[in-house]
Amino acid sequence: MRTPKPWALPTQPATRALLGASGVSDEMIRTQLRSGRLLRVRQGIYLARDAWPDSAAGQHVMLARAEQAANPAAVISHGSAALVWGLSTPGLTPWHASKPSVTLSAEGAHGWSGTADRHVSRLSPADVARDDEGYAVTSVARTAVDLAGPLDLPGALAILDHAARLLIHCYVTTTRRTDYSSPRLVTAARETLVAAAGRHRSRLHTTLELVVPARESPAESLTAGHLQLAGLPTPLFQAPIDTPNGRLYPDFLWPDLMLIGECDGAIKYTDPQSIVAEKEREQLLRDLGYRIVRWLAKEIMTRPDIVLARIERALLS
């Protein structure tokens, strides 16, 4: 029996043509497939098993790259691009729960043979970036407006607020908390999002004006959107309060009413010490005369009516 010829298995999705150009024969591919060391991630696209990610999110991105390998004119976009950039999802369903997504121009869509969600749109040079591996991906701003366009105000804000934070992170060498509320940087982030909005610009105009990068979580952004729709007073977001124990930044602050709103996510309380620290923080604020209303991230995602009623009672009491 002839010993199989060794060859470097692809660590990124590779077409049969690309492997053939490197001297890899069909029999060599079949041998590695049978051994389990090589995967066929889609028709005509191969990847070393060792390079297949462990996480569902990583697998989704790899499948999107496979679609691009098969269709070089495609640009990774929408939920797949959100995974690349780390954009938060506005609800409980992760981006990787959907099929990979790519965008092509009308010309590039001819001859499409993919299994991903295909979007046909004109992308300007500013709309396209490269990820760490060199794959074409819609920019943070374009990805955000693509995803926010079809959503209602709260969901759109959850995406656009986070995109604005990512943009500000790119504008400065070292990000400080104050950068997210800097008028100059906030204006620059909003202008970048407006420029990327394209055909969604008129629909997203009001939402883009309400973007506040200082909001630190999708749940905070969702709450802000629901407050706006309900016509309740607009609070300050992550505004500083000086205390005897240092400066604190509540999620929501209605200063005239001495009312603080806190949106609690599970990550806040990962160990008993964090729970004690939060209790101490709350008591410190109460000792300064502030009232506090709290709600859970999952509540604003699933039952915003309950959260709004709770906040309204606190505002009126």
C-alpha cells in the first residue's frame, strides 16, 4: 500500500480549485476526508478538522467564510458580521441561531450557488472592512444599520448604541468612560452611522438621534427605547454621582426626582462578593437620599410593560 502524500490541511475554508493549484489531488482529499482530518464544510469547500471552532458562534463565522470562499464577490454581513465585530443582539436569540449571511451587488448575485442568507445591495468602499483573517465584512456601522433597519425603536437602539461604542473605541487610543459621553466623539459616531444608513436613513433618522453610546448593555438601550415610546421622562444615562466612597455611575438617573434606575443582568452577580458590593452601593445611594427602582434584563426583553409600570410608579411616588 502506498503511503499517503502529506500535505498542509487548510486552516481557513479552501476551494477544490485552490487546493488543486497547490498540487492536492482528488484522491488526496478523499483520503483525508476518510481519515476525519479534513472536513467538507459546504459543497466544494474544505477545512482541517483541527481548525473547526468549538463554539457555535465560531462555527457560524467559519460557515460564512466558506460561503465567501465559494462566492468571492460576497461580503459577510448582517448577523454573521455582528458576530465578527461582537455586536450585541437585542433579544434572547443569538446571532448564530440564524443561517450565515452575505451581501452581494446585483451584478455579483448572478450565478449565486450558496446556502447562506443572501442580501443584494450596493456597498460603498466605506461599508466594507476586513476581519482579522482578511475576509471582507460589512463595517461596524453598516452592519448595525442593516440589522437595525427592520426593527422597532428599542431593538434598533440596542444595536446602534453598541455600534456607537465600538466606533468610539476605534477613534481613541485608550478608551475612557468619559469618551462615551464626549459630545465630539458621540457626534462622530452618529455621523458615521448616518452615512452608513443609506436607504434606511429616513426610517432610522429618529432612532439615530437617540443613540447614546454611554449606555452599557442592550437591556439599558431597550429600556431607553421603551421609555421613549411610552412618553416617560428621559433620564440621564451613566451620569456620575459623587459619594463619600467615590464616584458612582447609575444606569438611569432622574436627578430632579432623586430617582435611580438599575437594570440588572446576570453577569453583575457572578459571585457572593459582587452581590455584597452591590448591596453596599445601593445603601450608599439611599443614604444620600436617592430612591432606587430595579428591573432585570430579561424583564425588559420579555415583559417591557411590567418594567414600564414599575418605573412609572416610582416616577409618580
